[in-house]
Amino acid sequence: PIQVVVAIDGPSGSGKSTVSKEIARRLNLGYLDTGAMYRAVTWWAMHEGTDFAEPSAVVEAARNAPVEISTDPDHQFVRVGGTDVTDAIRTPEVTSQVSSVATVPAAREVLVQRQRGIIADSGRRIVAEGRDITTVVAPDAEARILLVASEQARMNRRGAQLGGSQDAEALRQQVVGRDAKDSTVVNFSTAADGVVTLDNSELTLEQSVTAVMDLVLRAV
Ligand code: C5P
């Protein structure tokens, strides 16, 4: 079995979750969705009535949230203290609040440490995706990729994911608005040294997977 850490960053709607999961399946690696960890902490903080305007309260929530996350690409789930929140963390309510956790540096530090632990526990056989994997969580990953796509392509994909029920302005807010907030604390629009940028605006899912697979196999 090949031993490799694959780090994939990108904005929302870049297809990084779908591509990362598929790479993990094909290479028989674990899969870590770090966004799900930020979402789970956010769900917990909302559940606990945390004051999001108070950074120390947000850090407390990040430390105390009993988050359990699956690294099996074929059986993804997230639990918080025994409650299955796999679907609950994807609601618009959580999605629009998650930047309030992600923009608190000390809360990020808590999650980054856990993510590094999960990568170590995998025996360095994992695909980890998010916003700061190539730069902060696993700058030592063998394969580091920044997946990007045009704003239009990202909005189209997110719209399709949500079943086409959202109007254009709500979609733009969810995709572009969230990225704007997130990018105040992490840079995922330009590739760091040694990170390969892949623009998949014009690629099908299968073509994106093939392109990433080539990069990974070249790195091992
Ligand atoms: O990837 P996903 O859209 O599920 O991520 C949800 C949110 O989690 C992002 O909008 C961002 O605020 C935060 N996030 C982050 N760093 C990561 C992964 C996600 O700040 N590595």
C-alpha cells in the first residue's frame, strides 16, 4: 500500500470534497474533511448557546466540543457527543455561522492540532482537504494541491448540490460571501511554494480526479 499524505485546499464549490474522497478510494487511503470539523464545532457552539461575538467563548467551544469524525471515504459521519450531526452540519444556519469559528485564530489552533493527530494516526496514509492543509496543517505532505475554479463554475456546482432550489443571490452569498470571510484568516486563493494549482472550471469530475491522481502518483 502506498504511503502518502495528500493535502488539498480550495474555495467552496471547487469540488475538493468529491475529488478528495475519490482519490482516497482509488488509493485506499483515509479521508479527512476538515471543514466538517469546523462545522461540527459550530453546531456544538450553537447548541450550547455560545456567544459568537466573544472569541474566548468560541475557543472554549472548540476545545470542549466532543467531535468524532470518520476517515472512511465510503462511510462518512460526524458525531458530537454521541449525536449524529452528519446532516445537521450542512444546514444553511450552520453554514452561515461557521466563519465565526473559523476566523478565531486560537480556535483554529485547537482544530489544527487535532487534524495533525488524525493524519499521524492514519500512518500518513490520508487525503486531507480544507483551506489551510497545504500551508498550516500538513505543509510536509508529499502531494500538495490547490483546486480552484471560476466563480461561475463554483456557483453552478453548489446550486446543483442543493438541488437547484436556491436563488442566485443566496447562492452567491453562500459561495462568494463565505470565501470572502474565510480568506481574512487563511489564504487559499494563491498557492504557497511547492503547491500545484489545478483549475478545474472546464473539467468534468472524472477529468479532475485523473489530473489530481497524476499529481499524487508523481509525488510518491
Ligand atoms: O469545506 P467546507 O465548506 O465544509 O468548510 C466549512 C467552513 O469551515 C469554511 O467556510 C471555513 O470557514 C472553515 N474551514 C476552515 N479551514 C479548513 C476547512 C474549513 O477555516 N481547513
